[in-house]
Amino acid sequence: MSKPQKTLFAAGAICILAGISFGALRASAGSSPTPPLMSAESTPAGAISTVESQVIGGQTWSLSTFTNKNGRVCLRQNIPPTAGAEHGGTACADPETLFATGAIHLETDMETAPNNRGEWSNVWVYGWSASGVTDLVAQLRDCTTVPVRIASGVFSHVFPPGHLPQRLIAYQVDGTVMQEVAVSVPPSPSAETATPTTC
């Protein structure tokens, strides 16, 4: 499979990405919604490093990494204070099985629009990538692609309304595909399944 043309959209110009109401749905890709984390899961055992950030509408969304008290590796989404009462979620995984299913370990979060519960306000993907992954792109439902930056083996990207991702594609240095991972985001909060578009 050849590497698709990358098409950027101006996410930073969309100010409605602020204003998160954390009636958000949390879900791991291809799985049921993630249950609330126990305190030991979300408590760092050592230093927290901020490794990736994205500025949207003048607000910074960042991603931090740490090892928790259970010895699991964790990613914490740091959401702007103006976005809502809660400022991000945490996902943790066992380091031994982090890449058991492939080169990408994907987490997906989403939220409904404050004034329109019939559509998503924000969708964001984040997770870990294996050392052989040199490029990562998100394919949207309209078949355009957006680059997803990798920093220190982790990635994160926030998508505005109307730009729903349907899969992540990881490439190695020679441009061949290492893995494709479906992003399980239904087209609307009322939809039961995320049927991918054929591109």
C-alpha cells in the first residue's frame, strides 16, 4: 500500500474546540468504554513528562506520560481549564503487552457538543507507537488524511467537528504500512456503530 497524500485542515482556527462538557464518552479503539480508573492507576510513581502538545483556538492541549504505582505506563490528557470542569483523562497499559496487537496502541476520546447533543464537539486520538513507526496519519471519513505527530514514542491529535477520523495508518521509514487501526468513532452520538468509509 502506497503512502496517501497528506491533506491538512486548519484545526487551530476552529474556536469551538474550547468548551468541553465532560459528559464525554471515553473509549479504547474497538472496545467498550473505559471504566473509571482507580487511584493507584492515575497516581504517578515518579516524574511526569509533558511530551506532546497541540494549540487549538489559542488553547494548549498537551499529553503527559508517567509510570504509575502499579508499574503501568500511563498517558494523561491535559485539557485547557476553559474547556470544562475536568481537565483530561488518563489511560494506562502494561509495558509488557503495550504492542501485543501491533505497532500502535490507540486510545480514543470524544464528547458531545454543548449546544447540540446530536453531534460530536471534539474527538481526540492518543496513544503509544512502536520504535519502528516513523510516520502516522489519520484518515478522515471524507478520505483526506491528517498527519499525527509522534514525540518520544507517543502521539496525540484533536479533531474538530466535521472532521471525524476513521483509521490511523502507521508507516515505517521506507514508506510501507506497518499497521492500520480503526478509530471507533460513530458518525454521531446516536449512531451505534462506526461503519468506515471506503476510500
